[in-house]
Amino acid sequence: MSSPTAIIAIVPAAAAFILFFVVLFLKYRKKRDRVTLYFMLCFLCIGLSYCGWVTRSVFYPPDADAETVFFWFKSTYMVASPFCVFLALAAFEFLKPETIRKTGNLILFVAPIVFLEVWTFFSTPSIVIIAGQNDGIWPPVLSLGYAVIGGFYLVLINYVFIRFLLENPKHRLYAKVVLMEIGLIFFTSGTILEASKIGVGSVEAWGLFVRWFTASGALIMMYAYMKK
């Protein structure tokens, strides 16, 4: 990739999410709780997918062949997609653990993302040129699937947090959850914009904003969760 703007958009964001994962991993080694585990896996999924974009964008030629584009495009999406279910699991485990502790409920909870992963694996993206390099774009139906399933998890998480705040204004975790919800709004907005490719006409500057915006939301959430 020849554009420094595009490189700045993805490399620091990838490094940030890997750093978030490492911080939470160190916390998990000391405190082996499920909330930390789910947050850690969430950021790992995003960090690895961003690293995939870094590898493809920085080290591969702009006119990479279709097979290479398909592999990296599919793999980054398939690695990234489970982040939303891990984030949702973290939210429920933090505030309503009894909801997802039953095996049947847990299976139903993760079923949509498993379906999306299988759908993605058997789908073929179209080749387009974005930011001066060969890239992929999903068929409209699969793009809608990403929007619906990803949106379901992200809306559900916000609902859980907001309902908790409305019902428990004097709870000891109130300030922590307020800050986590602020970060979640940033994070949710960024991931929706990233997945929908909104602003693709100015993708380099837009990608810089969206990915840093998403990373800032994750940082706020992580800070709020770890804050005593």
C-alpha cells in the first residue's frame, strides 16, 4: 500500500487492540474470571483481524491476485466476527451472569454468529479497488446478514447496560457502567461504520477516523472495567 494515511489508519489500531489483549491477559492470569476472559477474547479477535489487514495492506502488492484477496478478506472477517458475541458474553457475565450460565441459553446465544461464520466461509466476495489496491466486498445479502447479526449483539449489549443504569441508579457499579456504556457507544458506532463501509468514497481518511474511533471506545471500556 502506497498511501501513508491508509497505513496510519490500520497499523496503530491493530497494535492498540493487541496491547489491550495483552493487558487483559495479564489481568486474567491473576483473576481468572469469565468477564475478563470474554473481554480478552473480544479484543484478540479484533486485534488479529486488524493484523490480517496490516499484513495484506502493507506487505502484499496492490494488484494481488484474486485468490490472495479472497483468502485475506475472508479470514479477517471470520476472525473478527466473533468479537461481538464475546463482548455480549462479557456484558451479561458482568451484569446478568445467570442469563448465560445454562448450556441451552449459551448455545442459542452463540448460534447466530456460528451461522454467520459458516455463511461467510461458503461465500465469494467481489473484487473491487479500495485505497488503490485490490480488495473485496461481500454480496448485498451477506452484508445485510452482517448488519443484522452484528447489530443484534451490539444493540443487546447497549440495552443490558442502559437498563441496568435506569434500574440501579444507586448501585456501587453505576459509575463504572456509565463509563463502559460511553466507551461501548464509541465502539459500537465505529464497528458499524467499519463493517458497512460508509464513506467508502474517501476511504483512507475515513478509515483513519473510524478505526481510531473504534480503538478509543475499546480503550474507554477497558479502562472503566479495570478501574477500581
